[in-house]
Amino acid sequence: MLICTGLSAQVSTDSLTIYFKVNHYDYDPSFRGNGQRMDEFVQKVRNVQSLPDFTNILVVNLESSSSPEGSFEFNESLALKRFDSVEKYLRSRLDFADSTVVESHALEDWDGVVRMLRDSDYDWKDEALQLISEEADLDQREAMLRELRGGQPWNQMLQEIFPDLRKFTIVIRCGMVVPILEEEEDIVPEQLFQEESVILDTQVEAPAVAYKPKRISKLKTNLVGLGMGHANLAYEFPIAKHWSISLPFYYSGGFDYFKSTIKFRGIVFQPELRYYLRDNDGFYAGAHFGLGWYNFALDGEWRIQDHMGKTPSIGGGIGCGYSLQFPSNPRWGMEFAVGAGVYHSKYDVFYNEPNGPYHRVGVERTWFGIDNAAISFTYNFGAAKKGGKK
């Protein structure tokens, strides 16, 4: 009789490096032969998958990185956007489960700088390596490197070292885990279901502590609303990768536009569920709910107010927009948004004059139209300051 005494793995490993232009994050197949290497890599993986004993993708190790010049906040954002860009493209070419993905990020790849300097023959490399090892503050480290020997080493690193650090590394291990079968005799119970250790060529050094991409919350104010006399504030927080909830609130009370017959007063609450193409910024699409109390007049014969002052319009709709962070200081950014919806309203109509009497009461109407237009400043919580461990 045969008994399973453990597990064995037959594994094939292959790797690929994708390079990026300075300050760019979109996958560019024409840059440094990225496209050709990607096609060859994908074909190799597919060929291995087609073999009888190599049918599964076991591990997909993905690591994004940036070169260390510039602010840490910008480099962090750049590395994460590079990750999203290449991962999305890779998934369009190969089918692999989320559970197989191992993420890591070298947000500012100082380890790569040290490794390349050690392998170089620069006459100033020992001075640079000593400076890097002694100065932990990244702002100060970069400033001192820029000043070393009048800036000549820094300029040489910009040209000859940093381009190789703007990269994305992919390591895929394909294979099949198979049981080890042995005869029942001479089997010790403790041997059952023990897993055989398999040493694999990972080709990527795993970080000591796994890095998890930050989900940045945002505090926003809409300039369009402020221009209309509506005090407003919105808080947006992430709930999952690519997904967030935005909670805007608008208020305008007792405000007329230059004369008593022109007013646009209201209290509006419009929560929105958003899906971003990237993790936390860029283009998004959303669906929102709307609730609004109102009192407005446009210098015509009538003034309109929600019925008895306590019957808000209720509805919802869809929207889209674009959110960005300022490269010079990613804690700050802007957002551009537009939305449309369908709302049911019940309102009263008054003569548009001071303390004007009722003209009609309890008018009901369902309407469709633009319900959001925003140009907002944003403050982004969670953007890391430069310095310390990453």
C-alpha cells in the first residue's frame, strides 16, 4: 500500500526587468527594449505552462523601484504607480491568481546605489559610500552627495547609475507540487504530511519587512462651491485597492447674491463610491447618493424652497474625474470632477419678494441634470516624509 509522506515541487523560474524614463510610470514597450523582453518573457512562461508537469504559476514576485533623486514623497508615489502600470499590463498577458502575488517596493533604491558603486571603478566611490553609510537622513544625504567634489560624482550617478534603478522586476515561478508516495512499511507516523524543503533561485532579495502600499486619505474643498458662497469640505478615505469613499458636505445659509431676489442657499450631502484606475489617484469613475435642502431665486418672479423647509431632494447618479498630487509636494494636490443624477423633489413656490406669500404648495417633480462640478484643492494624509526606513 502507498502512503503520502510529503510534498515535492518541480519548479521553473524566470525573471524580467522593465525600465522607465525619469519621472515616468507608464509601461513603455519602446524604451530600452522593454517590449521585446516582455514578449520573450511571456512566451517562455506560456511554453513552460504548456508542459505536462508545469501547469501552475506558483509565485509572482513583483518589485517596483525608483532612483533616489528628488523628494521621497514623489518617489514613493512614482514607485507605486509603476507597480500598478506594469501589474495591469502583465495581467493582460498572463493569467495568475491574486494569492500568488508577492509585492515589494524599493521606494528609493539606495541599496542599488551602494551595490553599483561597489562594483564601479570611480575614484570617488569610497567617499560616496562612506557618506551614504554615515548619513541616515535622506534629505541631508542627497544634499551632501550633490556637493561632493563640486557635484561631479552626483552628475555621473545621474547619467550612469540612476537610470538602472528606475525599474520593475518580475520573477515568476511555474511548476507543480506533487505528493511523495512510499510503501506503508517502515513509515514513521511523524513523517506523514511533512513538506520537503525546496530551494529556489528567487533572483530577488526579499525585504526584511513587507511593504504595504499606502492608502492615502484626502481632505478637500471645492473652489466652484466657494465661488458660489457655499462653505464646503469633503473627506475621502480608501476602503480597498482602487476603491474609496468620498463624503462632501456643502452649506450656505442667509447669503444673497448682491440683492434679496438672487440667492442660492442650501445644505447638500453627496457621498460617493469611487473606483480609481490607479491605486489612489488619476482617473476615477463613481456612483453617488444625493440629499439636499434648498432655497433659491434667480431674480425672476418666483422663489423656490423645499416643501416646508424640511423636504430635501433625494436621488443619485454617476460621476467621473481626475485627482493628482503636486510633484514638488505630494501632500497637496487638485481634483477635477463632474457628475449627473436623477432627483425627486417636493417644493413650494413663493413670490420673489421680501417675505413673499405662497404661489404654489407641494409641487412634486423628478429631474435629471448636472449635480456636481468641482475644482478642488486636496490635502493628502499619509504621504511619508523623506527620511527613515522605507
